[in-house]
Amino acid sequence: MKVEFSLPVKPVPLKRHRTSFVKGKMINYDPSIKDKNKIKLLSTKYIPKKILIKPVLMEIKFYITRPKSHYRTGKYKHLLKNSAPKYHTSTPDLSNLVKLIEDAYNGFLYKDDSQIIETRAIKLYTEGEPSIKIIVEELL
């Protein structure tokens, strides 16, 4: 089974779990829970009814909007500067972007992210709106 879809959402990295003390008790919480829930909500119509239980191949493309500083000014403001980088090499880190997606689909698309045997991911600039393209293929 192969599932392929795009989410019209700005790619965000996974935030590390936090621990705090509340009324003398240690509390663990996930600061990325809202981001994970948003990913799940936007994905609902694409997710198969049956959860994937076999090994999974995942491909993710993160489309990030170019900053204004990459463009020329004046009547050529729609054109990129010659010095504009081709690849997105600044933060957020690719591994943290991937981890948020993998964690968001735990128990939702697949039983556990340990089923993922291969991940292909890339960060790309886009001239349009930011988005995430996801392809998940269950292997036999």
C-alpha cells in the first residue's frame, strides 16, 4: 500500500521533551504536541482506515519559502539574486523536521515509527507557500 499527499503547512522541527516541577511533582511534557496534532488533523483524509503494520519506506520533501533577501529589488524584485543559494542549508535541521513527522504518525498511520526501515528526506526552497510532501509505502 502506498499513501501520497501534501500538507499546506510550514515545516517545523521537533522540540525536545521538557521536564518541570509542579507542586513538588516532576512532570514530563511534549512541547511539540500541537504541531503533531496539526499534522495529523491535516492528514486525516489521506490516511488509510487500517493502520500499517509491515515495514515502511518514507519519503518527505520539505518546501520552505525563500526569504526576501534572496530576491533583487526594484523592477526586478521577482528575480533571484545571483548570490541566492540553491539549497536550504540553514536551520531548522533536516533530522529534526523528519523526526516530528515520524513521531506524529505513531499509532495513527503506522503502529510505531520503528517500522520505518528507510527514510528519504530533503529541504527545498519554494517560490510559493511552504508545504510538506509525504509518501509512505508499506513494503511486503
